[in-house]
Amino acid sequence: MHPETIQLRQMLQSIYDRHTGYVGFIDESYRASRINEFPFYTVTATVIHVEDLDEYRSDYCHLVGDGRWHTTEANKNGQQSKIREFINLIADHKSELVVSVQVEILEGDLEHARRECLIQTVSRLTAMKCDLIVYERREDRRTRNADEALFARAKRDGFIPRNTKVFAGSPSAENLLWGPDLAGWAMRRYVALNETEWVAPILDCYEVIDASPGMTLKEKGPKPAAAMGPGPESSVGPEGEGRIRSSSKSMTRIGGAEKTIFEIFSNVTQPIHDPAGLSDWLHTQFQDRE
């Protein structure tokens, strides 16, 4: 095992040993702009109590093997039966799955959409008393620094509670990151290709958050945070930011026709933060475009 992987495992175990609640594991998926296809970004989380980590990890490894798992590669390699077994395992665990979906993406704004989904997903997790988040770190130092800046500024300005612990891990160091990779892949197959067979066994596990601006309720971007809360239950967020918006189902235009993306899910919830306000704030904090 690579020394860096060993170090990450040791660091995570040390964090788990001091943690008493839920842990969120995050992965992401997207599709860039294509002819006659709409772009989208998703960020998916599995929520597991710290006391169940060893059991769930053991179940994952028993099924997959204590090696490397990437659902896209497994599908390309003809391992559809293994994917189905893994999805059924997630269903047996009754894992809570939280996924933010952004379908209103301008050309070159995938990174912006990623940040929108990350903040909406993490915000929802903290509202569920999940204040430890493990996500897959990116390859290069520049993007890793950008992620660290994102979470630091989100805490500073009240988008997520200050006591939220966010750790950049890797699937080789934490096999539980395979879960959101799998659930995110299943969601991607549904959003991109309208394939329902993959999400069907875990349909009731999903909580879907529409991270797209859609019908906005406010005209201005967020002001600096008025107050910082001590924990997940605190009412934190930029001053004047809308917490609830239209309850109508999100619609995406594809070639002039409208498709209801979320209609098959029974648990579609409002985002913690007004999507337009969050988008405005992100544009003021990060000027980069792909």
C-alpha cells in the first residue's frame, strides 16, 4: 500500500475515534455540454453513523474485494452484475443518500456548478446532524487548494456551520467512498440516459435537492453573514438569504421539450440555500472559469 494511502487511513481513523455522530461520504458526477444534450452536475453523499463504519466497510470489501472500485470502469468492463449486487447492498443497508443536481449550467461553468452542488449537499448533511464530511480529493495542488478555500469561505460567510469538519480523502484510503461513487453513477445514468434500472432498488434511499436557480425569490446576492451558529441546528446563512423557494418540480428544456427530472423520486426537498443567492456569492468569491 502506498505510504500516502496509509497516512490518510491513519488520519481518518484518528478522526473517527473522536467522532460520535454521522459521517457523510461524498462523490460527484457530471456531463459537459453536448449537442442535443443538457449539461448537469451532481454531488452525492452517503450518510453512515460512525458506529457502523467498520461493518459497512467490511461489507463493501467483501463484495468488491479490498482493492480499487470505480463504477464507471466496472460498467465498461462488463461488471453489470457486480454493480447490481453493490446497489442491492446499499439498499440492504438502507443507506441515506443525499444528492444535489444542477442542470442550469452555462458554457464553461462546470466548476461553478460543482461548487453549488457541494455547498448545497454539505449544508443538507449538517442539517441532518452530520458534521463530519469525507470527500474525494482532487489530483493537483491548485484544485485541492480551491476546495479548501471553498469550504473555508463557506464557513466564514455562514453557508455551512463553522464546526463542520471536511476531510479530503481518497477511495483507496477510505473504501466507504465507493458508496457515493456507486449511487452517483446510478443517478447519472438516470439523468443522462433515463435509465431507471440502476436507481430503482435505492429509489427510496435518495433525498434529491434541486440546486438549479429556477424560479428565484430574491433579486440581490447574499450579504455578509449576520451571525455564525455553533452547530448544525443553528440558523446560519448570509443575511437576507431565502431558505425556501418554489415547490414546483424542476424542469429542464431539451430540444424545446420539457422533461421532469425528479418525478420518480418521492423525497425531493428544497435546498438549504436559495440557489440564485448561492450562485451570486460563488461568483464573487471565485472568478475562474473552465
